[in-house]
Amino acid sequence: MRYATRSGEVTRPERPIAAVRSAPQKGRLLQWPHWTLWRAIGGCLGAFACVVLMYIGIGGVAVYQGLQQRAAITRQEAEAHYQRGLQHLQNGAYELAIAELEHTLRLDPTHRPARDALRDAKTFAMTQPTPTSATLNEALVSLLKEVEALVQQQRWAEAAERASQLRDLDPTFQPQRVSEILFETYSQLGWQLLRQGQVANAKDAFEHELKERPDDPELGRQVDLATLYLSSQAAWNSDWPQAIHYLEQLYTLVPDYLDVRIRLARAYESYGDNLGAQSDWCAAMNQYMQAAMLQPGEGIQGKYATASWRCANPTPTPLPIALQDSHMSSPEASNATAGVQSRHPSTTSRIGGTIYFSRFNEENSQWQILGIDLKDGTTRVVLTDGSQPAISPDGQALAYRSERGDSIGIHVYDLSTAQDTRATWYSEDVTPDWAPDGTRFVFPSRRSGDRKWIIYVAWADGRSEAQPLIEGRTPAWSPDGSRIAYQGTDPQGNNPGLYLIPAAGGPTSRLTDHESDRAPAWSPDGSRIAYMSSQGGRWQLYVVELPSGTRRQLISSDSNDGLPVWSPDGAYLAFVSDRGGRWGIYIVSALGGAVTRVTDWGTGWQDWLIERIAWAP
């Protein structure tokens, strides 16, 4: 054979490298009095340019040398396969020769001798019967050994390719062993590529692996997961709802799949940005809230606060004059505060107790839980890095949502000893509410894989895992401990409103019938439940009597009123409102009437819909 000449080596002409030359440019001296100075400056600039070009040249040479070195290695591998192909061609093993020569051309498409040899090998193969000789069997055995060596070296991609070639040459040659090798190599290759973030290539490897085990459910699952991830990438920036749809499915199935949690939070936020740009602030608010649940942070919380405010105030108007504790002289100010009494210690001293609330301190970028004493009006910081306070029935402990990134979940803080206990372990756990025995609390969370709101019951000492109760949000435990009120639906997901469920679980009963009804709060005697609803476009306070179900609006205003909580004696209700354009806590009689401002939060308040206040004796 003519391919075995030159001591088994093939010499190939090297491609000349063109030298790049630059011709000097002709110039002329500037003809004015200070030409010497300009020439000096030009010389400095020229020297600087030379230095820059020198470094660029060094970098370019390094890159060029690296590419040349990689190309040389590839050529060496191609040459080795070419020589094996020639050997098979000499021995009459044309199919093996074709496999080797095709692999040579994949490595080096410019290898002309390999292309010529491949053409001849295919010609000879067409004129020969199917090889069944001992020579072919020896060649197949040799190729199998090569594949097994590649497996031992964990060179998965090469092993998979060579094993596929082995099967193509003779499908009847040790089919079980070849199938096992292909299964293992594609499996290892798929997981390797997935860890590197090469999802498309990993999906291709899993699909090849699936051909070896068509009935393997885990392989089909990996293909489906990769497909969801790639589909979300295809919809990224062009169709946010579709991207979110794919990512939500993926997050539901495997919450820790690559960076799906981060990507889903970014998708929610980006979609919220788009909706905000279209002035659809209520829809944007919902997207920002979803993002904040996944990836809490000051930035997304600020966006949520802005969208929440603009959703509640769709027509921008100048903010009214700030409420003052002194008498107001202007008619406009009087109208803005009609029915509102400014806080004064003597006004609330007859009520008594402490109201707890949380706020975000802009100066140190830190959440704080504060308590305001209604006797003297003084406010103190109770603890930092916490929000959504809930006071225990005996007034000795606060359950709250931790805002510390290294200690997420719900914590319990002992007000007398300052001991802090971590009770749950998920950032999605929010708004706890105590059981009357003071050993447990109830809370909603989206911690489950399907991202649905589930109500859980947890122990205050954190020693046991929280137990799911039912789908729903904003739960509140009855004073006698028998029932829990919550925002939810019927078992089919219809008929939204407030529902009641036995604390130990069981059949539910519907209490109210509007989808926005939320944040139920039991009166101390358990005969009434206060709640908030946006039936008229703004959040207002309502009270439902038990067991009759009679409902009434507590107060009516042009502002947002919500997050009600009862005084310890049941005679008053505290709530959050933006009356007069300024947020704060207000108190009203349980029978309705004029309201009294307890504290002023200013013109903006972050995340007020997912906040809460608490009233202790």
C-alpha cells in the first residue's frame, strides 16, 4: 500500500506565516516658534504609544503561541489516528480504517492524505463482503481495550465517541459490554457538563444515555429538567412570563438545580421592572414580592415598597402637609386630618400596653423591632435584624422573622433574658402567630418545592420540625386554641376568602367571601375577628361576629387601613394607615369612631402588606 511509505509517517506542508510590516510614515516639522516644545511632547507620546504597543504585542504573542501549541497537539492526535487508519487499511480492515480516518478529519479537516485514504478505504469496503475474519475480531478487541483505557482515565467524551464507533463497526460485538460502557460514559459526561453549566451539552449526553436505558425514569427526569432550563434561557429578556413559567416548574421540581433560585428571582424582578415601566404597579408589586421571597435584599425591598405605594395611590398627587401634634391652622390641613387625633401621652395613657412594630433603618441599612409604650409615648429598640413581631400570650417573648442572612427563618426572643432561639430554618417563613399555650406558633411559608403557600405549626424551642397544616396565608390562632383563621380557598382552589380550620387539622369552614380578605386578628374573647380587605380599591378594616358571621366595616376613609391587632382588653384596635399621606400606627375603638395616631412613620413604608404589629399588656 502506498500509505505505508516514508517509515510510516506523512509529511505535511506547513502553512507560511505572513510577516506584517509597517512602512514608515513621512511627516514634516511644525513651522512656528515653539516647535521644539511640541516635538518634545510628541516624542513622549510616541514613547508611551510604543510601550503600550509593546505590551499589546507581548499579549498577542502569548495568545498566538498558546493557540499554536494547542493546534500542534491536535495535529499530533490526528496524525496518530491517521497512522492507525493506514495500518487497518493495510490489513484489509476497511471499516476500522474508515472509523480512524474519519476521526482524523474531525480533529484536522485539512489533513489531505487522510481524506485521500478515506476515499480509498470506502471504495475497497464497497467491493468486499462484510468482514468476519479473525483480523476484524482482533481489531474490535483492540478498540474495546482502548475504550476501557479511556474509561479508566476518566476521559468520558473520548470514551463515549470511541465506544459509539465500536458499535457502528459491528453491533453484534459484545453488545452488553458496549452498552454498559456507553451508559457509564454518557452518564459521567452528562453530570460533568452539568456541573460546568453546559446544560445543552449535558442534555445531549443524557439523551444518549437514555437510549441505553429507555425505561430509566431518572434519566428522563434529567432531560426534562435540562429542557426547562434551556427553555427559560430561550425566553429570557423576550418573554418574561414564559421564562418565569419554565423556571417555576424547574424550581418546583428541584429547588437547588444549578442557579434556578437566583434566575427565578431575577426573572420576577425584571418582569416587575417591565410592568412598572408600563405603570402597572399592582402587578409589578406582586412580582417584586415574589423576588423578595426568593432573594431578600434592600434593593428589591425598595422596589416593592415603591410599587406598593404607587399601586395604592394610582393618581400621583402632592403629599399633604405633615401631620403635627399641635393645632393646624390651614383648612387644607384640617380636612386632611378630619377624624384623626394626634398622639399625646395623656390620650393613650388610659389604654396602656406596648405596641411592637418593625422598620428599616436607612442610616445603617438594618431592620429593627421597636416597642412604643402607650403610657408615656416613649419608643425603644427591642432588637435588630428582625421584622414582623408577634408577642406571646404572656407578653414575655417575641416571635419574629430574622433578617440576618446567616440565620434565616423565624426566631423567638425572650424579652426578660434576651435569649434568642432559632425556631425555623427557611427564609420563606413569615408572619408568625402564637398559640395560646405559648409553646407553639403558626406561620405561612412557600418553602415547599411546589412554591405554594402552606400554613405550618412550629414549636417555639425549635427542637422539632414544623408540621404542615393546610394551604393558605396570614394565619391567626384563636384565643382558646381550638381553631386557626387564615386566608385561603376551598380544597379545589376556588371560593377564596377567610376560612377556619381546627388547630389539629380537619374540615374547614368559610368565614368571608372576598379574595382580598386577609390578616385576620381574633378578639381576646374569641367572639370577633378583625381583618383587612380591598373590596373598594383601598384597604379597609372590617369585623366579623362569631358565630353568626355578621360583618361590618369598622371605619371608612380615603386612605389605606390594614394589619389590625386587638388591645389586650378587646376595647380597641391598632392598625397601620397612610392617612394624610403619612404612614403610621393608629388606634380606634372596637366600636369605630375617631382614630388616634400613635406613631408617625413618614411618607413611605417598605413592605407594609407583609408586615405586622403586635400589642402586649
